Amino acid sequence: MKIKIAFIFTALLMTTACAHRYALLPTPASPAHHSGANPTPIAAFDNVPVGIAASSDGRIFLAFSRAIDPKQPFSVAELRNGQPMPFPPGFRQDDGPPTDDRLLAVQALTIDGQNRLWILDSAKVGTSAIEPGSPKLIAIDLASGNAVQTIKFPASIAGKTAFLNDVRIDLSRNRAYLTDASGEGPNGIVVVDLTSGESWRRLNDHPSTKPDRNLVLMAEGYPLIQRNGPAKGQPMMLGADGIALSGDNRWLYYSPLTSHEMYRVDAGALADRSRSDADVAQLVQDLGNKNFAADGLLEDAQGRIYATDFERSAIHRLDASGQWETIFSSSDVQWPDTLALQADGTLLITATQINWSPRIRGFDQRKRPFRIYRIKTDSVPALHR
């Protein structure tokens, strides 16, 4: 009888609270559990690393986003002997007004097939509006450590509510693709011509880039309702967040953070500025309900897509046939955020504990130190030459 009463109470709670649909965390569709070992920590920090990138010669780079933690002492670092060392030279990393030589709030990193580190500075500090014209994308030649290109985004591309979140480089078309995950909108994909530096928005406020307004996400059984900031009392709502470019450069995969859906679009059409927005929108493919919410995505050379699952502290992988498999699920990896692949197939994972942050809990319940983890896989990094 007690079980029956508890079941009825839970059902009433899920159908009435905030008039939202709560995610009950079903298992991923047709999961095949990976036989590999649990992830192991490789480094620990007082500050929370968000983005991560790995070069073909074994170097590891980290982004410490002030959008998540405004008091970060620096924005980008190279991991050396287990310690973060500010990188690259020639840039200021202290908190201050946005300037061309300041890395203010770096959200994402990626390395292209020419051994260049691309740094996406969202210029967003905490929940404050960004200063128009301040977000930028910077390419660093890893052989010399010098900046070789800087692309700034005008207000028409990244307005004051923008949250440029993740980036992929497509050298076959000389394009960059970025997500705008803004909680206030609009959401969409930003395409950059790496030759001219011009940028334009695609799928702007298209349903595939928007958060699911009827979904309240859960992390470790706790609803992600904001307890601080301008959206206090509201569920966490973020649009297109994670992004991945298939190993053959054919498809751009993306997923809104507040959603269980996964999408992809023809990268060639997305990159072709002569194609109309309506034409590109017709090419979006809904890959269906993956039954979990993802933050970061990552491609491999074999045509598979990794996705973080912050609702259950897990990593899943989508194979070429459209089937998901679970790589691991571990309560040690709290809010797996961003992924990188090393040359030997080692998968690196940042864990940001956002579900324990003041924004969600009302005060800081995150457990220090923050860690990055690794697990061996059979994947080969996609180099996108």
C-alpha cells in the first residue's frame, strides 16, 4: 500500500509541478554497455575547467569559463606536469573590460588539422549581458604559440544576449561552425568564412536549435531549477549547445542543452552562403529522442558521435547505424561537460558540477578539487584536414 501511495504522489508531482514535463531518465535507446574500465582522474584543480582540447603530439589545453564561474583567475591554460599554465603568450587573462588582447570568458577550444588551437571567447561573464562586438574566435599556431587569426563577431551575429558556446573547424570548406546556446535567445548556428572573416547565422531560432520549454531537466534526481540570477525560479533553458562535425565533414550534429533530441544538418549546405535559410532548414534531420540531455558532443574518424549525459553522469556514443551505446556511467564524473580525443584513443572528459553550483542550489555545493578524467576507447580522432 505504501508503494502504491508513493507512486500516485510521484505521478501527481510530475504532472502538476510548474506545468513542465520532468525527465524520468529512462535508459538510452537500445543501450549496449561498454566493457571498458571506469574513467580515471588525471588532474585536479581549484578552479573548474570547462573546455578541453588535445593535440596530436599529446598536449592538453583547458578553458576556464567565466560564464560559469566569474571569479576564474585565467581563461585558457596548457596542462603541464598536472598543472594549468596560462596559454597562449601575448594575451591578458585577468578579469576586466573586453579588449582585443584579453581572453575574457573562453567557453570552448578545438584543434584543427593544421595543428592550430581555436579559442572561442564568448565574452560572457556570469549572467551579465555581453558587450556587443566583444566575442571573438582566435587561432593559435601551436608550433610557435603565436596568434595567426582573430575573428570578431558584430552585434548582428552575437547580440547582448548571445552565448556562443562551442565550435568546430571545417578546413575542407574553410569554415567554422559555432552554436549560440543563449538562454534568452535567439538560438542558432553561426557560420564563419575563415578566409574573409565574415560570419552569418543559420537556423536562427529554428525549432531544432531551441530549448524544449516543457522539459525540466534532472541531474542525479534533482530538478535543474535556477535559484540565483535573472531567471531565478525558472528551469534551466539553453539552446543549441554541443556540436560535432562528422569525420567525413558531411554532417554537422548539434543538440540543445534543454532537450532530449539530437539533430544534424548537411554541412555543405550550411556553409554555402548562396543557399537560402529556408533551403537549409529543410535539410535538418531529427535523429530522434536520445532519452538524455547532452552538454558536449565529439566526433571520431570512424563516423561516431560521443555525447555527454549530465543527467546520469554518463558518456554515450552514437554509431553509424544510429544506435546508442553507453561508454560509462559513473557518479564520480559529476556533470560531464566537454570531450577531447587523444591520438591513442584516450577520451578526456571535463566535469563541471553545474548541478551543484550556486545557480542551481542557491549556494556553492560543488566539491573541490575539480577533475578531468580519461577512459580508453577504440576511436581515432577526426582531424578535419
